[in-house]
Amino acid sequence: MSTPVGYDQQYCPIARGLDLLGDRWTLLIIRELSVGPRRFSELQRQLPGIAATVLSERLRSMAEDGLVEVVPTDPPSKRHRYALGPVGLRAVPVLGSLVRFGMPLLEAPADDTVVRPSLTIRAAITAYHDRAAAAGVDERYEIRSDGEVFTLDARGAAVEGTNEPDLVVTAPARVWIEIRQRRADFDQLVNDGVVTHRGSKKALAHFRSIYRFDEVSIAPQ
């Protein structure tokens, strides 16, 4: 693990954690790898604004610190991918805390702002997973957003397979952010047809409780 370069007068776990995670791009790289291994080109595409030389250097230093590791791809490809290392996996819960801290601070997107469904599902849904509410629930929820499909289970994990989901919810990515920031009401959007769902009322109730959408209704004026 690399030698700390900052906060050297602070004998503090927060300061030590910032030595590893505080550099620009580091947490965003962990964000991208938290859903699975990625090639260099995939990381560069999903991190607009980062120079190839900066990404290469950051990955190298993160590998030294155990935040990322290099994993082989399936043959016959000889290219490698990057995945979270043991230290990086321990940093994933930090992302959830940062999402919940940053969500109220996030400005409304401009008309030309790219709102990625994959990021939105993680930021507005999975980051708010409530383990207590999910206890004893064995369900699958399919989220359809801007042409992309994501399947979560009641544990908050992304799942694959052909099993029929207990609930299918369809909504634009921007709408999930609006709901989470209390700029739009879930029930009203359902009534207006902006958010649609198919499945049992029980599964919908579980989904709203497990992902804390019951907590974000707009208060009466």
C-alpha cells in the first residue's frame, strides 16, 4: 500500500482513508467497477473528461493500493479488464453514503444533460436499500429506464436470468432523480402514466418500502 502523502499530521482513519480515496477520479472509478469488471476503453467512455494518461496512472496507483486489480478476459481475447480489489470492495459502502449525501445537493439536470440510466438506478434506487424492510422478502424487480433494463432482487443486488419478475416498473431516468429529490411525487406520476408498473400490489408495496420511496412523497402545501 502506498505511503500517505497528505494529512501526515493527522493520526485519523478519515485522513488515512482520504489518502486512498481523495484523489480526483478515484471514487468515480470505483463507482464504475462496483457493477463489474471493465476494460480500459469502457472506463474511459463512462468517465467523460478523463485523459487516457490520467486514467492509466490512476489505475496503476489504485492497483498498488489494492483498490483495483487486473483480471483476464475470456479467451480468445488477450485484453485484460480491471476489477475491484479487496480494498476497493470495502470502499463500496462509502459510495452509498456519498450518494445519499449528494442527492439533495444535485442540481436539476439541464435539457442537454446526459442522465445515464445505469448511474441513476444505482443513485436513486439501490443506494437507498433498506435491509430491515427487505427481511423475509424474496422478490425480483425489473426496472426499465430509457431503453435499458435492470433487475434487482429484494436484497438490493443486481441479478440476471429469465425468471419472471414480481414487478416491472418503467420510468425515464430523470424521473427517478425527481422523485428522490422530492421534486415529483411517485403516486402522481403513476396516475399521470409517467411511471408505469406491472405486477402485484404486494410487490409494489414491498419495492416502495425496501427502496424507501414511501419516504419521498411531496408534503402537502
